[in-house]
Amino acid sequence: MEDLKSSEAWRVFRIQAELIDGIETLNELGPAVTVFGSSRLPPGNPYYEAAVATGRLLADMGVSVITGGGPGIMEGANKGNFNSGSRSVGLNIALPHEQTPNPFQNVSLTFHYFFTRKLMFVKYACGFIIFPGGFGTLDELFEALTLVQTERIRHFPIVMVGRDYWQGLIDWLHAQAVRRHCLDAGDLELLTLVDTAEEAAAIIQSHLERLAEHYPGDRRKGGDNTSDL
């Protein structure tokens, strides 16, 4: 056993354990939206308060929130969704700094590997809401866009909150990536840019109504979002 623990093969068992734990914990979650954003924006920041409002509006719709479980925007979204009848989920990760689990989690999991955690963000989501953030937020944003663009997951809303923060990125994608034929102009239609929690929640609501028509009786609103991965 000690030889196995020191081998690369042991890592496979650890990955498998994280996947099983995540799937068994979240498989009956019901409709949920994953919310991303900076861990560095504190209470009182307009984006933090918008995240709280978003979590509350989603709860009113019977939709759970999934976040990375940390402070900042993650805490705000969990806080708004907490003790609402929905399940406020935090997918925490062990990091040397920045990741302190927030106290507004009805369901809490801790991951060692980013990629197993990222699978759970997508697998149980019927939409992404992206608040201002840094590398981690951008990583999740572009991974979701890639998965939808390549049709490896079903199309779902990818909503970016905060035009003053995100507009420069959108402009750059048009001016550089589209102009140089690295992207099709239609690819950017996968993104929706809004300013308020109410706008973001309304987009999710419309999407859920469409899913209910296509998947009647499916409480997860469309089933496993990663069935083709």
C-alpha cells in the first residue's frame, strides 16, 4: 500500500474519489446556476451586492447556486441563496492563499484537483453567471464558451454582469479575434452582457422555461449537461 501511495497510480484513485463524491452529492441537486467572480471584492462592493441579489432572485425561482465556495462574489451569491429552500453549493479547493470557505453553504465539497472541480461546475449547471474577476474567472468563462462552441455540452446562457468591466474584453474579441478570423462573429453571440441581477435572473428564467418545454418532467431541466464529455 505504501508503494502504491508513492506512485502515480495513487493519483488516479484520488481523482476517482473526488468524482464519485461530487456526483453522489450533487446528482439530485435540481436546477442550478454556477456563479463565478472575484474572491477579492468585499461586502459593500456593488458587484458583491449584485451577487447577493442574484442568489436571492435565483432562490425565488427555485434555482440553486453553485460557486467556488470562497469569499467575494462567491460568498455574495451563496449568501443570497442560503436558507431559501434551494441548496447553496460551495465547491471549495485547497489553495495556499485566497480560498477561505464562506459560511453560506448548505452543501460543501472540497477538491484537490481543479479539473474535477471544474467538471462539477459545468455538469450540474443550467447556466453560468460571470461577475468581474481575475484569471480563475476568465478561465471558467472561456472554458464554458469552448464547450458550448464545440457542442460538447448543451447550449446554456453565459451571462456577464457589468458592462463597464467586460465591454473592453468584448471589444477586443471583435477587433482582434474576429477581425483576424480566429473567431466567427457568431461565436460572440454565446455571451450576453448585462448590468443588473434582475437582467441576469430573467435570462436564466427564460432559459428554464424553454428547457421545461423540451424536457418535461425532468427536474434537472435538461438532464446531465456533460453527457457528451
